[in-house]
Amino acid sequence: MKNILCFGEILWDTFGTEKVAGGAPMNVARHLVQQGADVSFASRVGSDESGKGLIEFLKTSGLYSSLIQTDSELPTCEVTVKLDIQGSATYIIPKPCSWDNIQTETALDEAAVAASAVVFGSLACREKTTRDTLLDLLNETSALKIFDVNLRPPHYTLADIETLVAMAGVVKMNEEEAGLLIGETNGGLREKIIEFQKKYHAQTICVTRGENGAIVWHDHQFYEHPGFKVNVVDTVGAGDAFLATFIAGLLNGINMAELLKKACAVGAFVTTKRGANPVYSMADIDALMA
């Protein structure tokens, strides 16, 4: 599979006394590794014990490289995750932290130029330094640009989101985010997606619908999958697992209907486990799809 660069935050998700490594672009990278992709991950951690712990995690996950920067002043990010009775998560995200200060470096420039795809989100762009680093990379690379909208209030502005959307060939968002970015239209979700595409000209637009699956606009066609019914433990990382599977299938030229089904299945499987990065095999996913 072609090389994929994932750029953005890495952090600790804390569930009470339990800490789990997370951050949407890191989660996407880790799921891509599980699916056999050639992946690079770029981020920045603090020089504290939490940062050292994340570096050890990245080494065991096959994601540690010179693209992981260390900040001598800003701390490693630790996010408080709160789950409701349905397992849906809300997040308390401290600011500033180490990944707010990702710097332009030669290794990062070279990785972006060499990549076939660059995956990025909105959260790491909340501060100017990291946002400018990402925009420079996107301007320099000819890679397919994949934007995971992933809004975390209050850590974004609509102006920044619109800038990132306009640079992307693939945009993935959930229904709530689609409503926010597109606004009111006459019609349903398909009409919203059509309006969005007319405005931003993305090649592929994917809207996830939680337990109700996902809808994709691709090559002037719509594809839908209703999702899989499972016993949910928590929803943390489900969208990241979905996106990783979707990217892998897209870059490998898999039939869109099939890759959408598989992406929904992987996302659903992740909700049956605690945290964003459970280990699974394709046999686990095939069993769920069956």
C-alpha cells in the first residue's frame, strides 16, 4: 500500500483512573498499521513522563520516527473523557500543550513530499504554529489530502475549517458537523452533501451516521450502508477506525460499496471494546460483516 502521512495530535485519553493513548490522527495511523499500510505519523510530545510514555507506546505500535518532536516547555496532553449511558464521549482538552507547537522541519517536509496521502484534522490546528506548519505541508505536497473534520468545541473557528476543507480531496465528517458546515438546505442529507461539494469541490465526501452507518459521495455517485448493530462499550475512536479502513480501501482501489461496508464494520467493532485502539484481525471483521 502507498505511504500515508498522518499529522496532528497525540495524547492520553483518561477514563477515571485509566489512561489510554489517543488522538484522532494517531488512532487513524494505528488502525492503518493494523491493516498493513505503510504509515508515517507526525506529532509533538512533552519532555515529561507522560511524553516518554507516549513515545514508548509509539515504538511498540511501529509509529515512532524522527517525525515525533519533543517540546521542552509545553506539557504532553491529557484529555478527560466522559461517557454517557450510551457510551458516547465528550472531551475536556487542556490548552496549550505540546502538539500545539509542531514545527516545520526537514524530515517532516520530506515525508509530506514523499507521501501518497496526507491525513489531518481540525483539533491540532487550533493554534497558529501547528496550523501554519500543516498549511505549508499541504501547499508543498501533491499527495491526496484527507481532512477528518472532527470538531471539538471550542477548539476551532469556521474560517480555519473552511480553509482546510478547501484544500482537501477527501472530507470525512459526521452528520452534526455536516449540518454546521453546510447550514440549512431544502432537503435531506444528500442535498446537504451536494451543496457542500458544489462549494468546496472535494472529490470524495463521507458523512458518518453513528449506529446508522455512513453515506459517501464519490465520482458523482452516492453510496450508503446502514451500519451494524453491536453492544456498545464506548464510541471513542470509532470514527478513526472507520476513516483508516476507508482510506486503505480508497488507495487500493477497492469497490466503494465494499469498502464502505468494511469501514462501517471496523468502526462498529471498535465500539464493542474500551478505548480507540483495540487489536483485531480481519477474521474478527469478517465475522461481524457475516
